[in-house]
Amino acid sequence: MSEQYQEFMYGSIYPVMRSAIYDFVEDLFDTHTHLLTVKGILPEDIEKQYDYKKSMALITDDLTASSQKESILGAALKYCPYNLAAYYRIIELGLESSELEHMANIAGLGKELQEIKSKIKEKQELDRKKRQEELAEQQRRTLQERKKQEIAQRKAYKQELEMKIDGLQKELSSLKGLFTGKRKRELEKEIAELQNQITYLGNDD
């Protein structure tokens, strides 16, 4: 199976198939609920109370910063207590409670709820590791950039010292006569000190 074919299947075909399966199950459930209502097995208003699409619509928005996320997610479960995506969002946002677990158990979703908890825990661990790796990479780049700056500064300073040495050497070579000995020694000493500084700075690598 080629990579392009896999991308086509996972990106185009599978999502449509998944949506079709959900629609089929929902329509089948609605039909079955309606039949039980007609037969008097379920109360007449049960069809109005249950709405999977409304339940899903309530959890599709980003509720992280919402001050009403608890009431919104509670309404999502009221519309459909079998909506696993609603349970997932509730636990993901840290709103888990004993009432939620009780509701899941009543709906026969106790096992599924535990699986959701495990998935979220695994995701959180992966996210934590990813953040650590990103932080480590950021620190590595920062140190690398700092090293480059230090090398550039050291190189510029060495060039400045070399220019000073060049100027002093030119002055030294131009000194003539009997009374220049003192100045020659001063220049030689200064040149030696500058050369020692260059040696101390080391290579530019």
C-alpha cells in the first residue's frame, strides 16, 4: 500500500465511513426508541429528551476557558448519557466526579469510562514528554546561539588586539636613534601583554 493511498484512505475515506456508521447507529437507535414509545414501553417525551446530535454539538466548541463548561457538559450528558465523547471532554477538563462515575455505571459504561481515563492519562504523559523535549531543544538552541555570540565577541576583541599590536609594531620599527631604548622596551612589553591576551582567548572554534 503506497503512502499516497494510505493518506487518501485515512484522510478522506475513513472519516466518511466513521460518520456514516455513527449516523446509521443513531438513526437505528431513534427508530427503536420511537417504536418502544409507540408501544408504551417508554414515556412519550423520551424522544425529546434524547438527542445525540445536540449532545455532540455542545462539546465540539473549545470549552477550556469557558466559565460555563460544567453546565454545558452536564447538558451534553443529559441529552445523551451514552455519549462517550462527552465523558472524555469532562475528564479531559479535570471535571471528573463521583456523580459522573455513577452515571456511567448506570448507563453501563463503567468499563468504557475507565478506558477513557487510561487514554487521557497516556495522552497527558505523552504531552508532558513532548513539552520536556521541546524545552530541552529550546535550551539547546539558546546555548548554541549564546555560544555563537560569545565566539563572535571574542573574535572581534582579538581583531581589535591584533590591530593594536600591528600599530605598536609599526611604531617600534620606526624608532631610530640612541635615545629610543626606553620607548622600545615599553612597546615590546605592551606588545607581549597583548599577545598573551590573544593566547588566553584561545581559538575561535
